[in-house]
Amino acid sequence: MILLLALALAAVPTPTPAEAATLAEGGVVLRDVPPSFGGVAVLGLADVQADEDAVWAAMLDFPARLGANPALRAVSAYRPPTATEQWWRWEVARFGVTVVYHNRYEVDRGRGTLLHELDPAMPNDLRASRGWFELAPIPGGFRMAYTAETDLGRSVPGFVAEWLAGAGVRSFLEGVVSRAEAG
């Protein structure tokens, strides 16, 4: 499935004038996008003024996300990483809802992409989850686009599902920018 997702990737979206102003001020832009399998989907854009190695180091430092997202309770690797794959267990809790899931990540630095998908071989509290992260060069750094789709597979208020998706994308991008620019 990740291979099919990789084939479907589009170029990093061009921001609207209002979004470009937000990005120029160092902000994160969030767009609701139609999910392909139900649930919720969010696209986030952020600009980072750092070199490619710093961006990748920050992007792949998943344990560093613990300090950036108050809903994130735990993150741990559950298989040894390779040069192109990583496996991480996540535990998120908010509004009385705790969700544990396992993602497989595919890293392709040459294409500037990081793809993830729910690992069906592991126990998951989500029905489905996948996402893709893309980098595009801009003057002085990179524009990052991260799209995440999540189907909780259970009835929760819409605002909870939307908050979990939007807050996760926002905190991920803000954390990557902060760590990459500091590093």
C-alpha cells in the first residue's frame, strides 16, 4: 500500500496569498482535505530555514515529539530501523480518549518523502491511518507539506477527531521547524 501511496504523491501545494503570508511569518497552515478512506484528513504546510540534513534529523526524531504535543503520552520504536524503514508505537490521549497505534515509515530522502501507514500486524486502536510528508526547496530552506489521514474506527465527536488530526499535524510541523532551525 505504501508503494501505491508513493505513486499518488503530488507536488507540494502552492499556498494561497493569505497562506503565503502566514508561512512568511513562521506560522503553520492547515487545510482540511477530503479523506480517501473515511475519517478525517488534514494537510499542513510550514517553511523551515535549515539545511536538508537538519530537516531530516528533526523529522525523524520521533521521541522529540513528546515535548511538542501535550496529547502524546508515549512513543517508542518496536522494531530496529533500517536506512529506509522505521516502526513506531504511538500513544495519544485527549478528551478522555486514549489511542494506541503502530506505524511503519518509509524514508526516501532522494525524493524528499516520508510515508507512513498503520501496521496491520500490530494491535491498533485506529481503523486506518496513513500520511505523507514532502519537502520542496525554497530560498534558504524547505517548504514542508504533511498530509495525515485518520479513521478512529469508533464513534467520537467530530471536534475530537478533527482536533486530534489538526493538532497532531500542527505540533509535528512546529516541532520539525523548531528542532531543524536550532540544530
